[in-house]
Amino acid sequence: MRSFDCPHCHKVFNSRADEADVVLCPHCNSTVSLPEKDLLPGTVIEGFKIIRLLGRGGMGNVYLAEQISMERLVALKILLKSLTEDKESVGQFLNEARVSGQLNHANIIAAIDAGEFNDTYYLATSFVDGEDLEQRLEKEYCIPEKEALEIVLKIAHALNYAWETYGLLHKDIKPGNIMCDKTEIGRASCRERV
């Protein structure tokens, strides 16, 4: 038996499976792929050295990495291997990279580089040392009204910039996609993940 975390309903369940299998979530009946092996610390992908896993998403895992040439920390999103055979998923991932690269706003996480290396598709963005708003709300339950309004205003400015400048709509606004820098918490310096 293995434990699975459904990426659709976020419930944990146990099931028998081997590496060639996918399983159905008993809660929402969605297909759940076996978890992919994480990249090991020290692995280098096109000049980015993996430090540790930051999080998992529906299309990829995000790692803290060092951009070796610039000696700076970045967030490195890696497209799931299970999606690299799907041309639509690869296209969506690369399109996200291109769109991110066009945006230049103080409250939007900046894209640094993107590409493919040995069948590994990656997107490097600036690293925000902090937590997403969802994590913060889980810990604190609520945010002071003035700070919450400042966060909403900054995110609204970022979304307006993306729409007015490029005609882009962010179709997944939620607390988990809003990063707050830990040095700025309490001062409403949050950035939207594209």
C-alpha cells in the first residue's frame, strides 16, 4: 500500500500501485499519477543547481536552486515527466514561460530563463523568500484589515498591468498563488505567481 495526495481534491488516500500505474482517487474519482522522484540536491540543469524542493503543483515541482553564473537563488519549476509526452502540456508550460518573460512589474514574480534540457522542461523565476498567502492564513487565520487591503491593491495593480499591457488574464487567483516576502510581512509586499 502507498499513500497518495490527490492534486484535485487534496485528500490523502492509500492504494496498491506500482510505477506503471495510475490510481483513481476514491474521494473525487480523479486520476492520480504516481509521485515522481524528486531531483536530488546538487543536480544541475542548464546552469541551475538544485538545493531543495519548495513545492508541488499540478504541472510541475518547484525547487530552490542556485543560478550558478549569477550566484543567486531562483525558483526553478520543472514540468512533470509524466506530462513531457503530452504536446499540449508542454506547449502550455512553454507558453507560461514566454508570457512570464514579458511581464515586468514590482508585484509579479519575474521570469529569468526557460528551456528544455535532456527532456526536462524548466522555468526559472525570481525567488521570493517567504510564504504564500494560503500558508500564512493557515497559521494566522486572518490578516489585519489595513494590510489585507494593501495586498489586494498591489495584486489588483499587477493584474491591471498584465491586462492593459498584454491583454493577459490570470485564471487562477487564489491565496496559494500570492507570495509574501518574509522580510516584508506586515508591510504588504506580496507578488503574484503567473
